[in-house]
Amino acid sequence: MKNKKIICSLFLATSLLGACTANGGGYNNLNNKTTGTAGGAALGALLGQAIGQDSKGTLIGAGIGALAGLGWGAYKDQQTRELQTRLQNTSVKVTDEGNYINLNLPGGVTFPTNGHIIGTSFYAPLNDISSVLNQYPETRIIISGHTDNTGAYSYNMDLSVKRARSVADYAVRKGVNPNRITINGFGPDRPIANNSSASGRSQNRRVEIQIFPAY
């Protein structure tokens, strides 16, 4: 009977986490980024209740779930090294930003001008990225498209979303769980270089993949 209760609790916790992160469009909304912590605490609470059979066990379990991210530093470092090794001979820039890993995919290499279909020459780097994402499943992923400021604002916003979705769709085809993924398009709103020069505009045309802890 005790084992049955634990199994039921695990099933319910998993269902709760799925309900928190799933989105009808296949990917998460950016505003859902805080649900992982609550889901982790809920899972811990249910485990604590199943094991401890009392309120004290529930509180301990909730704490374990909420603090699961304390191991993120080492987990992140391993992922960063793996990504840097696999992508060292590509145009993808891998940066450890402290709380997350950032991958900068230059748009001039990834997509044709004004297009959102991934170029075949970029399949290999995306295969490596997807492989690492699958190797380290305890993460959530934000994929954001960016453009320069030339052309109509609405066009650039739409293009940035389409490019982010193309990268997300590719990763999903390679086995990455879509419930881990958030997509967003910022158009020209978040430049990393000055748009007054051709070089700056080229840097701003990009897709970024940001890798965060799951909870």
C-alpha cells in the first residue's frame, strides 16, 4: 500500500509539472518561466508526504524540490564545456552568463537574407546543440530571434519569431522535448551592436539559445 501511494504521488507530481509547462502552441510562453520552481516544490512536497506520511515530511520534501537548483553550477559547467568542445570550429558563440548558458547563432550563417528556413550548412552545429540539450534534460530553453533595424518594424518582429520557431522545430525533430522550449521574437528591440554600420547590423541579426535550470 505504501509503495502504491508513492507511485501515485509521483504520477500526480509529474502531471502537475506537465500542466504547468505545456502550451497549446507546442512551446512555452516566456511568462511561464517561473512555473518550474513551483513545480519542483510541488513535486518535493508530494514526495515528502508519500515518504514522511505527515506535514513535516511534506515541508522537507517541498524544500528539497525548491532547492534542487543548487546543483545548477556544476551541471551548467559541464554543459558549457560540452557545447564549447562540440562547437569550437563553428560560428556559434558559447558564453557562460552565470545564471544561464547563451548560444549566439549568427543570422547570416543560419538563414538566407530575409528568410527563416535554416540553411543546410548549419545542420551540423544544430545537431550538436540538440544532442547536448538531450544529454542534459534538466534544463529549460529560451530561443529568441533578433533582427537589425532596417525595414518595417512589424516585418522584423514577424521574421524574428519565425526564425526562433525554425530553430525550435529543428531541435524538436532531433528529440528535444518541446515542453522545455520557450520561443520569442524581439525584432530590432535588443541590439548587441550599433545598427549604424553594416558590421553592427550583421551582429544584430541572430538567434540566441539560452539554457536555464529546469526549476
